[in-house]
Amino acid sequence: MIGCAEYSLSSKRCKGRSGNGNRSSVIRNRPKGLTIPDYDMGDTLSLIPELEDVVQRGSRAKRREILQRMTALFLDGAGHYNDAHVGLFDDVFSLLIEEIESKARAELSRHLAPLTNAPVNVLRTLANDDDITVAEPVLKLSPRLAETDLVDIANTKGQEHLRAISERRALGEAVTDVPVRRGCSPRSPKRSARVSARAIIAPRNGSCSASARSTG
């Protein structure tokens, strides 16, 4: 039986296999790369028709329900998924959170933030959320955010986002330099990496000017 290496929601076609790649064959066939006994992507793929209907016509409550189901499926098998599977979840999560309340987005953020293979595109979306309850878990904990992601967020978001970034276990100089360029007032000069990062990027009594990107 030929499996599906990657399913594209936008084209509703299976990539990396022969044949016409229609939706029914995708659902019937197990994706390649899964050798874990008793583990199957069938539950996930079987939700795709319902997902497409929800995205087009579903209420926020229905979106929240599907999001919770997809989150549970991802958490249950996260350790076994390959890049194609994670990419599928990335597409699904990204579609579902487009029109959903912040409470549901924050719940997804808390679940995905600590995972080493969490879908990176939806993580970026959550980290850039204006609602700090949504952004904070990812900004503090996600190992999937690149330094360039953190720099972009530090450049464009407010004090609460900067403070969340300052709680990460490690921060590069490119990140800690952003508040200085933005006019933040550090409460102490640079010293060791972790202490100085906290002091400069999230001053307790300081303030930041409107976002400004370095031109140099």
C-alpha cells in the first residue's frame, strides 16, 4: 500500500506518492515513516474533511472543539511524528486559530511551547499575538523559536513581550541589544549573560519607545 508522505490542505492532494492523491486515498493510507507499533495517523487524517467544513462554515465553538481534538492528537503522538506529519498539524493549527478566542489560543500556546518538535509556523503566530497570555508561554519556553524570531518580536512588540523573552533560559546579544536601540531604560548595566539580559530587556521601572528597527 502506498502511503502519504505529505498532505497539503490547500491543494487537498498528497505529495510524495504516485496516483491522483485524492482525499479518500489519503485518509485510507498510512503516511510513510511511521514504524511505531499500534501507532497510526488515521485519526488525524480522518478529521480533514470535517476540518475543511469547519474552516469554511464552522462557528468559533466548533473551531475550538476541533482545535482541542487536534491538540490532543498531536500531544499523544508528538514523539513519533516526522517532519511531514508536523507540517500537516502546522497547517491545521494555523487555519483553526485564525478566528478563535484568545483563551483557546492561549491553551494551544501552553501545550505547544515546551515541545521540541512543535509546528514552528503556528508557534511564530502565537508568539506574535498581541495578547500576552497567548504569546507568553511560547516566548518564555519554546526551543523552536529562532533568534531572528525573537529579535523581530522584541523590535515590534511591547514591554510585556520583552519581559517574557527575558525569562528564556538563554538569550543572544542580538536580542538583548534590541531594547537599547528602542530606548528602553535599563535598571542596571550589562554584567553576566542572564542577569544583564533580564535587566536590559525588561527593565522593571523603565519604558520603551515605539518600535524601531536598526538600520545598520
